[in-house]
Amino acid sequence: MRYVAGLLGIDRSSGYGFLRNQVSLQSGNTVRSMREFEKEALQSGVKFKKLHADNFPFDSDEFKAHVQDQPQTSSHDHQNAAIERCIKTISYLCQSMLLHQLLHWPAVFDLAMWPFAMEQAVFLWNHMPNERNRLTPVELFTSTKLHSYDALSRARVWGAPTFVLSP
């Protein structure tokens, strides 16, 4: 089984990105991913008021039933432009990392690794300070100031071959 889809949720107020890769687009998988996002948000003190979603599986009966059980409303109209821009930027970052790997290490390139490149792109997005307020989306989402940006300095080039040296 391979990942073929995923839920990429963006919190409107902080810009925080949440990704759960999925092995199918079945409604049940999407509802489970959405529950994980909502649980993570609650742990950070964030309560969603409104959910904007696009097409299937968000218009399925199972997903609609999940939203009705929550203290939030849902709409399937046009997305918020700022949120769409976040998703576009994360997607372009993922594509850039995959293309960089393909150009520099074609022998180890595997397009099936895209879900993991997407996870790396979301991680970088969440830990990159904003130009306006110098805060990261993860800081805004959790209301906790990071002591340092070591997570970024430890990040490695996506797809670069690594070697384990053993004695």
C-alpha cells in the first residue's frame, strides 16, 4: 500500500499547516485525518469555527456528518485566497525539492517518495519565520515562542543520499 492522497489543512489565523498522508481518498480516511487535526488544534488551545473545503471527499455524507458533530460550520464555496496561497507555496516547495533530487541524484529518485517530500515542505513552512512579525506558524498556532530555530539549522537537503558509517 502506498500513499496516494492526503489532507493538507491550514489554520487561517496562524498559517500553520497540518498534513496527514492517506492511502486512499475514502471519506473514512479523510475524517480520521481531520479528527487528528482537530485534536492537535485543541491541544494547542485552538478551536475551529469554520471549515472551508473543496470537493470530494469533503462533500461526502460521512464528512458532513463529522462536521455536524463539531462546534463549527462548513462551506464548500471558494477558498480563502490567503489559504490557497499557503497551499500553493507548500506544493511548490515540495515540487522544487523533488526536482532538485531528480537533477542531482537521478539514480535514487523515486516519485513514490512525494508524500515524504510534502511532509518536509510542511515542516519547513511551519518553522519559517514570517517577515512581518518574525514568528513562525507553529509559534502562532501553539502560542509558544521557540527558543531557537535549531529545527531549521538541522534540516537537510531533501533527497540527498546519506551514508551510515559503522565501525
